[in-house]
Amino acid sequence: MTEVIDSRRRKLLVGGAASVVAVAGAAAISPRALAAGEKKSFPSYVAWKEQDSLILHSAQTLETKREAIGASVITPTDRLFVRNNLPAPDESILADRDAWQVTIQGTKQSRTLSLAELKTLGVETVATVLQCSGNGRAFFDHKASGTPWQVGAAGCVLWTGVPVRKVVEALGGVEKGAKFMTSTGGEVLPQGLDPKSLVVERSVPLAAMENALLAWEMNGEPLPLAHGGPLRLIVPGYYGVNNIKYVKQVAFTERETDAKIQTSGYRMRPVGEKGAPDQLSMWEMNVKSWVTSPVTSAAAGRVQIQGVAFGGAHAVKSVEVSIDGGRSWRKARFVGPDLGQFAWRPFVLEAELKPGTYTIASRATNTKGSTQPEEFPENERGYGHNGWRRHA
Ligand SMILES: Nc1nc2c(c(=O)[nH]1)N[C@H]1C(S)=C(S)[C@@H](COP(=O)(O)O)O[C@H]1N2
Ligand SMILES: [Mo]
């Protein structure tokens, strides 16, 4: 028993050691959890997660299993994927949530506001797909470096918070010349290393502010630390990395930040090339869908083929399903309520299936008219895969 724990733990630490700082804090398993003999494999900040529903890639990367995504629109928080570029901050930042502070800059008045103050400025709820840029990386053949996510670095979440636009209004509006919204994560960075090479700080085009939210609740509960509590920026329609957790600053800037995660990180480029600022940044998501059931087998007869579909930066319009590997397609039916432009929609196609082997695929189209391609071009970091064939 102990040996199992030990080897598991070693694996975790190795997995988390990709960055120097990862060895500290978050990678450790809580001694309390070990003593209780419970849930030994998950790090303490995510020990409350539904472990059977998740794939533990490393201490900082957990993926929802394809069959655990579910069919009821909202991804339960305890099944949602987790992705940290740095170890999560200490749990103590949740002790007094309302005291959390965020600095707003590049507005007529620049100010530091507490979460309690933010709550007086407005409130809204939005459902968005939260998806890592590397979701689907495992479906590329070139072995891109990074977590080999399949489909489960994504979920659909209800966020509650104040629209950024309301905060900006209260501070007199955005200053002239601002072209980006630049937000900074609240991780404490290790001494002695260049902060620009580590800080999670992302710029998005100013237009993204229109739909952005500073959220303190997800799925009806206070934000857990693992998902950015006490306060997180939500940029609907944008890849996960732009949704800054434990956000401590939002600045309206003329230029994109010179943090490495922006200048060379999260850039789409040909295999073999280095990241650079002139390449496409992982901002707006593309249209995507995948089947969640059945994944490997089903009883012959009537089968409910189910999955999820979303439009990326635009609403999803329709989705088709193929049971013959893409030779013929039938329109699927959306299931459940439409939670808006940025949510995904579960879908179903009822089929009578005789015993045999089927390749089941899905292909979504958004309101802008973009349809998932059959293949998605290989790219150095394995970003943005929405090709339907490899998801079949
Ligand atoms: N402060 C901070 N925000 C962050 C990150 C991080 O490491 N630190 N990771 C980003 C990435 S790459 C993704 S995919 C999402 C993951 O969100 P989740 O862990 O809540 O699923 O958070 C983003 N926001
Ligand atoms: Mo990500």
C-alpha cells in the first residue's frame, strides 16, 4: 500500500517538476489525506474532486474523462478539468473572500477595489465553455509537448460576478489609446527568477471587455481555489488561458503585455518554429463538438448517441452525427436549455444499431457559418484541434 502511494507520489512530483517552482506547495499531498487513507493520489487543493471522473496527468493538470462529461449542459464543478501553469496559491487567500483586492488601471480613475466593493457595482450570470488551448492535443500525430489532453480539458460553467464593463463605467471609462485588457494572476512568484518568464498575465483585445466578467461564484457556489477563487476573470468565447484565476490586476493598455506567456506562449505556429508575437494568439475559440456516449460500446438496438457542441466565439447553430466514419451525416437534436452564445449544447441522435463496429463522429457549425474541418493542421504546441475525424 505504502509503496503504491510512494511511487504515485514520485510520479506526481516528476510530472509537476517541469517548471522549477512546481515542486513547491501544490504538488505535495496533504499529510492529513494520507493519514486518513483516503484519496491519496490527488493533491490537496483538488482532493475534493470526483476522482473517478478525472484523469490525473500531473499535480497541475486534471482532465475530465470523456464519459464523465455528462449530458445536462453544466459540468459539475467536482468533475471540471484543472490546469495551472504555476502551483495554486495558498488556501489562505480564501479566508476572507470579500477582502480580496483587484487593481484596475488604464481607466480615468485607477483604483484598487475589494471584492466587497465589486459586489456593489453590478451582478450578472453567464454560462461559458472553459477550454484549454491544448484540448485535443493528443489527437495530433507529431507529439506536441504539453499535457496530452483528449477532449476533457473543457467544461461548461455558470459564472456569477460583475461585468467588467460596469466596473470600468464606475471608474470613468477606459483611457484613450487602450487597445487591450491585460490581466494578472495572483500567484506569488518565486524569488530569483525573472517574473516576466513566469507570471500568468494575458492581454486580450479591448472588445473582449464587452462580455467579460469578474466572477466570484461558479455553478452556484463560491469559487474554489483550484478554479481561481476568490476572484477570476472570465472572457467568454476565449481560450482558457485568458480566464485569469485569482485575478489581482486588470489594466487597459496600449500594448500587449511582455510576459512570456503572451509574447511567445500560446502562439499558433508551424511545427518546429519558436513562439513569436507576430503569430496568432490563442484568443477566440473555434467551433467544436465531440461525442460523449457511447464511447467504446453499447447494447445493440436503440442507442442515444450523445455529445456536446459549441460555437467558440459565436453561438453554435447545428450539429450533425455520422455513424459510418463521416460518409453520411444526420442532423442531431439539441437537448436541454440554451444557455446562450458562449455555452455548449448537449445533443442527441437516436439510432438503431445492429451488432457491429461503428465509427461515430460529430460535426458542428456556428452562427458565423464555420464548420469543423475534417482535419486540423498540425502546429508546434498542438493547439486548437477541432478536426472531427480524430475526435470520432
Ligand atoms: N492565475 C492563473 N490563471 C490561469 C492559469 C494559471 O496557471 N494561473 N491557467 C490558465 C489556463 S492555461 C487554463 S486552461 C485555465 C484553466 O482553468 P481551470 O483550472 O479552472 O479549469 O485557467 C487559466 N487561468
Ligand atoms: Mo490552458
